[in-house]
Amino acid sequence: MTLTPLVYWAQRHEEIYLRVELTDAQNIAVCVQENILRFRAQGHGAKGQNEYEFSLEFFLPVKPEERRRLKASRHKEEGFVSLKTGYLFVYNLVQFLGFSWIFVNMTVRLFIFGKDSLYDTFHTISDVMFFCQLLAAVEVLNAAFGFVKTGVFPTLIQVSGRNFIIFVVFGSLEEMHRQPVVFFVFYLWSAIEIVRYPYYMLGCFNTEWKTLTWLRYTMWIPLYPLGVLAEAVAVIQSIHIFDETKLFSIPLPKNIGTSISFSYILHIYLVLMFLGLFINVRHLYKQRKRRFRTKKRKAN
């Protein structure tokens, strides 16, 4: 289905003025043939980041070869930073500092203590990781209210999946605290985020660092599947513990049975986890393809 942007019309004597309501417009194509104007561009409009187009028929033929002026502009607020921009910048800065502390701390401890550092990751890192992952829930609201140009569902999958791992699988089972898999889960998460959040910080001011952009849209290719694999290992390791401790088990009436073990839910979660992996990888791949396809067109 073709999306139509908001178009503002004005006419003065023999001149016609059109303003198309798109921000960050790219790949702009305008064609004027006699009394028909056709417009197509990719940008952020009323329906979010999409491709928009429309055609407009004039009452009389126009002469585009005599006078034709096209202007693509981005609305910038001068003299002050908007409240939304400031909020997003501070949020991304706080998350960047949090995950940077986690990544650096774990790296230093790995070099100093070697494999012994794998067994106390939860006790040394979990407080900061709890804070960062709780704060990450704000990203779902940011997407829902249109503060950022990303899908709500992929964001919800990632945030809820991580919080399930850290609060339910790791947080509720003391037996999991000294498992080496905690190190790999936390390390892979933080490795992705120390690139993602600086990219968003620069994006708040329409600024780009090409190396950072490439890392943002490339590092997830090995790290994201490895992170999900580490999470799956953590879930599998916790299943027998939930069976033994009966934690979170659902009691049943005596004439039916004793209880439903929480491990059954974990088996279902494993299936949903890899389904979520497919959805998010597909989403991230589309983002990467769109990003570098746009840059290639600009270069040509």
C-alpha cells in the first residue's frame, strides 16, 4: 500500500508552492510533465520511516523548463536543544556509561584473574546490569510514542527476553550465580551496547561517524546470535534446578496432580527465543540493507 505524505499548497500569481512534510528525506525524485507533478522520497512522515509518494494534477499545464526550484530541507531548532533531543541524549549517555563500566570491568578482571573471573561475574557485575536492563524498558516506550524511529515489537522482544534471563533465570536461582555462562551472556550484551548507544547519541544531533555506523550495523551479525546461544545455554542449565527446587511451580488440585513445573515454561521459552532471534535478525538485516543501500546511492 502506497503511503502519502502531508502536502501543503500555496499559490501566488503564477507561482505554486508545495511543502512536503517529511524529515530526513532521502532519494528524492520529482517529475513534472505538463499538468502532473509526481513525487517520491524516503523519509520520516506521518507513518514513521517509510517511502512516500503522491501525484498532483494542476488545472493548467506548467512549464518546468522555465522555472523550477526544488528544495529539500531539514528542520533544525536553532539556539537551543529540544526537550526530546536532550532526553534521548541523556538516556543513551547513561546506558553507554553503564554498559561501558560492565565491559571494561569484565575485561580487566579477565586479564587479571583469568578463568577464575568467570565464576564471580554475577556478584561483581549484576547490580549495574540490573539497573541498565531495567532502564532499557524505557526503549519500548520510546518506540511506542514515536520518540525513535524503530519498531515496537522487535524492541519489546529484546528487552523482555533479556530481563527474563537476568531477573528470572539468573536472579532467582542462587545456583546459577557462579555459572560461567553468566560471564558470556553479560559480556556479549555489553559488547553490543557500547557501540549501539554512542551511535544513538550522535544521531540525536544528526551527526555521524562512519566507522561507528559500520560497527553499529555489522557487529550484531556475530554477537547477537552468540548472545542468544549463551542465553539458551543458561536456560537449559537452569531447567533441572527449577525441577529440583519447585520454584515458580504452579500448584494443581490433588485429584489432578501435584504441580506443573516451571521447567515446562522454560522449554516453551526456548522455542520462543529462537523465533524471536529470527524476527530480530530479519529486522536488523533490513535496517542494515536499507542503511548501506542508501549510502551507496548517495555515493553514486
